Amino acid sequence: MRLFIIALILLVVVERHDAFRAARPLLRRTCLSSGSTSNSEARTPLTQAPSTSSTMTVVEATAEEDEDEKLYGHLYQKKVPIGSAPQFAIAGDSTEETPYQRGVVFLHFALTLANLVHARYSITSVMDILPLALTIMASIVLGDLGTGIFHWSVDNYGGIKTPVFGSVCVAFQGHHDTPWTITFRSFCNNVFKIAYGTIPPLLLLLLAGPTVVSPLARIFATLFINWWLISQEFHKYSHMRSTPPLAKKLQEMGIILSKKEHGLHHTSPFEGHYCILTGVCNPLLDKTHFFRHLERFFFAITGNTPNTWKADPKLREVGKLF
Ligand SMILES: [Zn+2]
Ligand SMILES: [Zn+2]
């Protein structure tokens, strides 16, 4: 509980630091408007205009993708200098923070705090500290894994019409083309869409009584859900050229996602390094081809082709056991 409050205060301090205002984008190399043979040409975002050189063929395009293209295709024809201004994958999106966004994020943290208070975990001896410490550590490691699975899912599947996370799918897929845009966002503007996914489970958790959820299980679940939202802010820090000093220190210490680790994700076909909380799970997931197995599993069940396979068809065979 105290650790969470300290983490929250640290986040606010980092956010309010002057250096944040002066922050500028780190990654500037992928954009269709650059006219280069960029990563985005190899990938096949749902919003991308038809490309004659793309490995994705028009044959694979669906009616829904055509409609998406009509809505967002204009973004790829703009001649905007790379990184000098935010570019949006969703019509009507903005970097302006609104009272609505603040309200959504406030609700997330209010429910997080209420759950931690509701856990009523009391430390009466030194022996009570170890289970709490292990629970927090487990929430961070598994939270990192959770962000990887979430990031992989919205990078590879879905579009604007996907329930709840439609705008997140488009935003994550568009992020590969204009990675600097995230650095122009304030905290609430950056994370409020993730709160659409965190608020319902936090609310359900709060409604579940102590006989249903034990104190440590409640602390674990609350932190696990909370890291999901926080990871989007760490993701932003990993793209900043001038990172706030405290965030930079935490990156260098390996406590939060580093620029180097996340930079490895931003290469076509965007098939690895999906975890964005600390990145600690990435080596194991990538070495074991975890996401290739997951893609084959979902392809077998649903017939949906992930964007990574469209960008590099060889990926569908990677790590195949039989
Ligand atoms: Zn991505
Ligand atoms: Zn990124």
C-alpha cells in the first residue's frame, strides 16, 4: 500500500517535472510521408493507403479495411516533417488533455486505492513483509507479461470497430508509423483509453467481498491491473529524446522499460519485444517464440492472420514444433 502510494507520487513528480515539457521525440525514422522504404511499408496497418511495394496484397484487404482506409488514409498523404508535430491514426484524436480524460483516470486511481485499502493487509511482524514483497514482485513480473500479451493483441488484430479497444488497436498500430506522437501527450491524455479496460475489473474486484478474494490476492490483482495503465506512460518515456531525469534513472537501472529495449520492437515486422512495463519478460518470450505459437493457435481457431505474418509470411513457420 505504502509502496503503491510512493510509486504514484513518484509518477506525479516525474510527470510534473519541467524536463517533461521540453521532451522531444526519440524515434523519427518510420513514416510514409518520409518517402523512404520505411517499416510501415512492410507492415500492413488497417489504415494504410494501398502500396504497390508492400508485401501485403490487396487481395487480403476486406471491406472493413477499405472503409478504414477511406476514414484514415488521408493521414498518410500529409506532408508533415517527421516528428515535428503529432500525427494521429484516429480521426478527432488530439494531444489536448480534457476534463473527461482526467475524470476517467481519476476513477481508475480511486478504484485502485479503494481496493488496496479494502485489502486490509496488516503487517504485525517481519514475517508478514515477505509475502507482501513477493506479491508485489509477482504483480510486476506478471504485469509485464500482461502488457506484452495486450500489446501483441492490439498490434496484430482488431480495428476501429473492435468493441472497447477499437481506438486502442488503431492507436497502437498507427504508433509504429508515427512513434513520436506519444511524446506530445500528457499523462491523462496518454493513458485514459487503457482505463476503459482497467475500470471494469477494478470495480468487480471492489465488489467482491473478503471471503471471495483474500487480502494478498486483492493486492496482486489490483497492482497487476494498475501496471497495465502505468505501462503506457513508461512506453511514452521510452520514446522521449529528453526523458525526465527520474524516469531516465529508472530506465538506466532497469526498473522501467528502457529506450534500448523498446527500440528493438520498432523494427518491421514488429514481431517481438512486446512487453512495455519493465521489459523483463521479453527475452524469454522472444527466445521461446511465445507469440508465434499464440498466433498459430488463434489462426487455427479463428482463421485471423496477424499483422506480423502479413508483413513477413515466414513468421508463420518460426518456432514450429511439428
Ligand atoms: Zn507495437
Ligand atoms: Zn513504441
